[in-house]
Amino acid sequence: MQVLGIDPGTLCTGFALLAWDGSVGRVVELGYWRPSCTRWVDRIRDLYDAVEAWLQTYGPDAVAVEAPFIHPRYPRSGLRVEHVLSVVVTALARNGYPWTEYPASVVRRSVVGAGHADKSAVRRYLYALLPETRRWAHMPDDAFDALAVAYCHILTRSRDPGPGIRADSGRR
């Protein structure tokens, strides 16, 4: 099984393709997308094109997306991330890919064991769980967040349908 993990962001969207054979994981690709333009409409269009390219290049068996967290003190930035998420899921839907959304706390709990873990802890655990990820040490946290989402999806689906929000069946 190959899972495409996506961490949507307004300035950087991470993606990761994780192959899983039932007991061993292997990182196939780890990367990120940053807008080359400043106009919001151009960023949105370019992100849509990037997601479509990932789907066509990798043809994943499943897609997992980190659900945005909207902080009460900064609702506008949270809503911007919701716009980005909408672009991502529109590209997925238009290409026939169902997806599952996971809150960041669920992703962190599945990787680190604590929902409040910081990004450096997630990265350290991923290095330990998937040692080949060290070759991508130069990548931004967004790419590792996407890998954590893919890993969370594999763990969750192997145990039980779990806490994700499934695009094809509503809230779980």
C-alpha cells in the first residue's frame, strides 16, 4: 500500500509518499510546494496543479490530509489554511481519490505517543521509525508533517477505522 500524506499550508504545503508492506515502511518521496507568486489566486491555481501532478506521478492507494487547526486568536490565518485545504481536496475529488483527514493532535499521538508533541519530536521519531528519512533532513517541517500524516493513516487503518474524518463516509 502506498499512502500520499499532505500537510496543507499557505506558504508551504508538504507531501510524502509512504510505501507499507504490512510491517515495514519505506519513504518513496518527501517534498514540499512553495508558491512562486504572490497573488493569492495564482497560488491557489499553482497548488491545484501541484496536487494533480503528485497524483499523476505517484498514483497512491490512499491519501491522508492533516486537518487545519483554527486558533481562536488567529482565525483569519486558519481560514486561509481552510482555503488551501479546499484546493487540495478539490484536486483529490476531481481525480477520483477519496481522502481521510486527521487532526494534528491525532497525527502526533500516533507517531510520538503524545498529541501535544512539537515538530522536532515528530521529526526525531520519524528518523527512528524510518531511518532513511535522514537523507531528507534538509526538508522543511511541512514535509515531515506530511510523512507523519501518511504514517498515522497506515497505523490507524491497520488497527481500526479510527479517528480520522473520511471523505467517503463522513465523520468517524
